[in-house]
Amino acid sequence: MEWAIEADDTLMVAWSLYRRSCQVTADGDPAQVIGLANAARRDSAILPAPMLAAIFQQEAQGHALDGATAACEDALGFARGNAASGDSGDASGGHGSFCTDAYLDMQGGRCWLLLGQPAKALPLLSAAVDTLPAVYRRDRGVALSGLAAAFAANGEAEQGARAALDALDVARSTGSARILAMTRSAAATLPRRSQAPAVAELREALAATPAV
């Protein structure tokens, strides 16, 4: 951040603020998440559209943490309006090139989960799982763990467990502690007395999976 300011690099300052907003999301402080995202788009007139899309969806995450449904939907709408049209997966499109409609499906679904509306999260997360580029394996793992949580919250234990098993495969193959934690969290919301075969399979698989 200091180097970007010293170099008077507006784009890098904005991206550094965006990345900081992403980092503090895990702290669950909506004011800080939203404040940093707002600061990141302060010079929106000169920011590339995909970068704006990434920043707006991050702001949406903050509003979802705050329980502000309308503000979250507005931010997601602005993100959709600036989304990257395609992504090769090599960042050749510059900052925010990953922020396609598929990525926004994933993030929008996660927002609806935070807002306690899993029925609205389900179609978005399903679409993300189906359309995210293969190169973004970790993103697909995040989407799958979100899908598992949405199914579980919607009372669909078998489908939730199957999505969680797929997410667990990604966590194991990538060594992602984050995806593993998200998968365990989703699994914990499944009914304890469920007789669904996939639920039993998931519990056995998680028990056999060490921390990464």
C-alpha cells in the first residue's frame, strides 16, 4: 500500500484496499469490510470495469455480514453490471479479470447464505459449481462448500452431504485449510440422526481427514 501511494499508482492503491477488505472479512466486522471497499472505489471513474465488479461484490459481502439485504443486492447489481466478460485464468485481463458472472454467482450465493436465505443461495451456487473455469479449483471448492451449507439449511441432507464430499476432495487435493474448515462447518449443520448414506460417508471421510 505504501509503495502504491508513493508511486501515485491509483489502480494499485484501489486494489490494495480491496485486498485488505477481503482479508478482514473473516473477522466478521461489516463496517470495516464496507469501509475499505468504499475507499477502494473512491476513484471509480478511472477504474477498469472488472476491478469495480470485484470491489462491489466485496462490498456486498460486508452488507450481507451486516444483514442489510437491499444494500447487498444493490452492490451485487453494480458488480454484475461491471463483470468481466470472460476469463482465461491467467490474470491476463488485469485486476478483477476473475470477476465473471460465474464468480459472482458464487459470491452472491454466499451472500444469501449470510443473509439466512439458503433457497436463494442454491441456484447461484449450483450455477457457479457448473460454470467456474477448471483452473479455479479452489473457487469451485468454496462454491461446493457453500452449496453443501445451502442444501443442509434447506433440509436436503443427502444433496448437502454429496456437495460436501466434493468440496472435501478439493480441500484434500489443494491442501486448502480454508475449504476444509468450510466443509466441516457445512457438515456440522447436517441432521445428526440422518440416515442418508452420503451423510455417513461424509462423516467417515471427515474423521479420516487430518488438518491441513
